Amino acid sequence: MMFADITPDLKAAMPELRGRLEANAPTAPLSWFRTGGPAQVLFTPADEDDLAYFLQRLDSQVPVLVVGLGSNMLIRDGGWAGIVIRLGKGLAEVAVEPDLRVRAGAAAPDVKVARAAAEAGIAGLSFLRGIPGTIGGAMRMNGGAYGGETKDVLVEARGVTRTGEVVAFTNAQMGFTYRHSSVPDDVIFTEALFQGRPGNPDDILAEMNAITEARSSTQPVNTRTGGSTFKNPPGRKAWELVDAAGCRGLRIGDAQVSEMHCNFLINHGSASAADIENLGEEVRRRVRDMSGVELEWEIKRVGLGRA
């Protein structure tokens, strides 16, 4: 499937744009599942100002999708009709600041922030090592793992609205709940400021190594997979419900429920996005029939189905 090339019109309307525009760009390389159809336009902004400039001049009717590392996203096989924004190096800086604080661009991998904090003797951010995404995703989803959550350490966040206004949010204004922030969906996060506490670098690094080993021994980390597929229902664990419903190892084509951790779906090579999504829906149906629990997707599913 190919979309109409609107990049000449965008360039004409935005003569001072510094970021890169690419028409009909493949999205499979942007996702850990390695699936998905094309993006009508892929935009990689140079920095926050470039992103704001772009959004100020973009027709408000054009759909926008933001992609970080793609660890928690399934782009459907028909692709994305509109703009996919991939935050790049200009928004991936990490800096240690006075008073045990760390400032990070939204495109910075969570693990990079955890490592910078550890080396500076700043405790409290180690849990980020267990989240396979970027800081932008952690803010949007209140990302958490191994006893910590983003809401525990975030001081403030910066972002750009759909109309190109740069805005800031305190922790309280983020409206954090379990795997959720109530900041409007059209805000694109650009930066976070975190507060840690005093710690010993060796102890913190040891804690991070333990998280790495725990992930490697319990999750299919070296496969084409996403993050956790389903949210944990109140008082329950999603993987236990999936296991009890007999779904461990269940397959549709090359898409499979992981045998190692059945809240993960795997692409064994040639699975389509539809295969993965259909498998997830079949798991939800079996869990609902078995336990009466309606599992909620944690993976974000976006885009058009194949025509």
C-alpha cells in the first residue's frame, strides 16, 4: 500500500524545517515486532523547537503518531495515514544535575537514564533498567518495573501540544495512575526531570545487573516481541490468567504466546501485525471465557488494517 506523497506540500509550508521528512517510510524497523505498513510521512525533528515549528504549521486535521523505541506498539499492516513522528538524537540527551536530579530527553532509552543515574551515585531510578522503552513512553504510560514507577521519581515534564505550544507539567499535573497519564494524548513529551536519592554507584549498578538477569531469565528479551501485552487487572496478574486459560505457547501463524512468559507475544519471523493482534484477541477471549476477566491491552495498537 502506498499513500499520496505530501512531503512537497509540507516542505513548502515549512521552509525553515530542519528535521527530516520521508514519504511512505517503512514502519516495521521502528517496532520491536518488526511488523507494520508504511507511514505516509515519517518526520524526525531536529529538536524541541523544530518539533514545535512543524506542529504549528501542520494542518490540524492530519493524524499524528509518535514512536519511541517501538517496544510497546503494534502498527497495523495498512500503515499510518498521516505523520509518524520519531524523536531522534536531538531529543535523547541525558544530563546529571545538582541535588541528585537527572534531566533526560524523551527519546532517551530508559536504560540510558538508569545507567547515568547509577554512575552518578543517584539511587531510585534503577527500575528504569527493566523498561524496554524511552523516557517519553515512560511518562505517557507511567512506566514501571521491579518495584518502581515513573510517578515515584518525576519532578516535571515538558512537551509540545498539537498546535505547537511548548508546555510543562508538574508531577501532580501528570495525573498518574496505573500505566496511565491523564495528560492529553496530543501532547508530545520532549523532556523529563527526575529526582533521585543518595546512593552508592556499586550498589546501584549491582541492583541494575540483578534486574537485567531477572529480565533475561523470565522474559523473551532476545526475540521480536513487545513489552507486556496486557495490563494486570486489579489484584491479579495478567500472565497467570493467560496461563490458566491454556494459552501458553498458543500460535497463529508465526505469532505465538511466549512459553517463557505468557504476557508476551512473539513474532517468529513472518507474522503480520494482524496475526499478532488476532492472537492477542484470541487470548483475551479465552481468558474472558475461563475467568470472566476482561484483559486490557497494554500494547498500543494503531493504524489501518490491510485493505
